[in-house]
Amino acid sequence: MNRFFYSFFILSLVIPGRLLGAEAEILQHLTIYEMRDEYCAWPAIARTADGDIIVCYTRTEEHLGPDGQILLSRSKDNGQTWETPVVVYDSPLDDRESGLTLLEDGRLILHVRTTRWTPTAYAKLPPLAYEQDTLNRWIQHVDTREYREAARWEGEWHLVSEDGGYTWSHPVPGQDSIHGGVHMDNGEILVASYRNHPDRAGVYVGSNPMGTFEKTAEILSPLPDALRFGEPHVIQLKSGRVLMMIRATAKPYDDKSPLSYAYGSYSDDYGRTWSAPFKTTLWGFPPHLLQLADGRVLVTYGHRRSPFGQRVAVSVDGITWDKEDEIIIRDDAPNKDLGYPVSLELEPGTILTVYYQPNVPADANPRMQPPDPNRVKPGIHGTIWRLK
């Protein structure tokens, strides 16, 4: 894939007075990074010690392309404008899932998972997954000597930045995290992972971001024959409780399944033991948690059935969720290739939610089986909105 940067603009749409449910209104939609022929997805977000907002995400050719890389976009004005993105990690293999964990001393951990694709893996994809010409080209790429000999880069990695994401350490073996972990008030770092735990979420705790993490728990699906758990996210509440929310995916895979409600769990002993997972009333995935300045808990998630888009909900305690408190951020996407929204509070009650989706009208009908390689591919977009 030809990789290049461009000078882009913020696409803003101010919608005064538009209510999203009973408690919120949109202030502005914006585009952080988008190129028609680049597939960008799976953002993570953090505010640096200097006050910048950084968003990391994957840029590749297609969802299952063989050579993704991690980009970082930065805003110095509270999300209003965004600098030209930079590549922060690019191994010879497929790099993705760039979670961010902010430490109390201002350091940042970048969690990266690197996949090594094989000709066999691509040959086993279901019919109409991609055009045959695309698959043939990928198979040829992953069968090159250079790609095969880069097998040592496969796995989960941690990189650490001490300057707000401008420079990063060499990667060391670490834990995957779709959105990032949490630096708890006892000084330990807790990460919820899933890639090496079939159908369940694994909990890891460590004190050194470049060191070893101890596995402390697993959160099991209550319906192992029907649901797999994955893509968990954790935060620590002001009370000290560690809260987790988990994506539940139907077996066999069906992202429109009525079973795909988010599940929750919590720990009151720094991740050593957890409550039994409980089903929420919120349909969508994967979840991203945020405790607001007023103490309420916000969860953000994608909605992959019509109307397609991004949603959030608010809870007093992060345990009790009410479908009536769901807020629609976007409902104008043309298909289900979207989601992974993450949120950050810009100031009390004003929130930036970042996500990926194609920026074309909802009534557009791009061919998706197999995906049209000439379509407008998903980009990284954001919405600034106010919670009343």
C-alpha cells in the first residue's frame, strides 16, 4: 500500500439545539483523518501531561489486510484542530489494536498486537470476504521471504513514551488492550486482555510497563456455547472500585445478534477477584468506559444494526444501566463497518467521542460482499457533544 500524509481540514457541522435523547446535544462533528483509499479504524484516546489530546489508530488497506501500521493524531486545542498524523509503529507484519494507558507520572503505554498472516489463513476466509484478486495479492505478499522471516514480531507489545507520544521506546512483550488499561491508586497497572483467552477476558497486573504482568483473573462467559467474551475495557472509579465492561459476541459470529448486549463486572480488591458478569440493557460493542467529573460513568459503543452509528449511555454507578439513558451520537453510517468509539471529557459536561466509520450518507449503498476496493473506506471521525 502506498503510504502518504496529507494536509487535511476539520469537517465541522454545528447543529444547535439538536437533542440526543433527554440529556445531550451535539455541538460539532469533525474529521480527524480520512483518505478515500486507506482503511483506518480502532481508535484509542488519551490526554497527555501537557494537555494535548492524542488518538492512535490503525491504517491499512482493508480490515484484514496484511500490513497495518499505527498512526497518531494530535490536537493542541482541545479537539478543535488536528495535526498531520505520524506513524508511531510499523513492523514488517500487521500492527493493530493500539490501546493507550496513561500513567500517573505522565508516561504513556502503547499496547500493540501484531498479526502474522499466512496463505492458509487467507485461503480459509469465507466466500465473498474479499475480491479474489485482492486475496491473491495478499497471499503473494505474506508468502515473501521478508514477511515469513519477520515472524519474531508476531504477538503483543508495549511501547512507552516519556514525552507525550512524540517518541517511543523499543517494543517489549506485553499485553493486548483494545482501548488501554488503568494505573490504579495503589500504583499497579491493570490491563484487561482477550486475544490469548478464547471466549473470555483475562486480567493482568504489573508495576513496570516494560516488565512482567501477572495474570490475576479471568472473566468467563455465562453462556459459553452461545456467547464469547472479548474486547474488555477497565477504569478505576473514584471510590477505588475497578469496573470492567465486555463485548459479548454471538456464536457463530453475528454482529446483528440480539444476544450482543454488553456485560459488566467489577473488582474491589485491585483486580484479584471479580463479581459474576452481569448483562446490561445496552446493545452494541465494544464498550469504552469513562468516569465524568461529576462522578457519573459513561460507556460508548458502536451500533452495527440499522440505524448504523455510535451510541453512549450514562450510569450513576457504572453498575445500573437503563436503556432510556442511551444517547445517539451518530445514526447516519451506510453500513456496519464502524464503531470502537472512545470518549474523553474536554471540560465538565462537554465530551469528545472518537470513532471510525465511512463518511458517506446513510442511504449510500457501497458494495460490501465483497467490499468494493474503490469505495470510500472508513476514516477516523469525532463528535463534540454536551451532556446536560
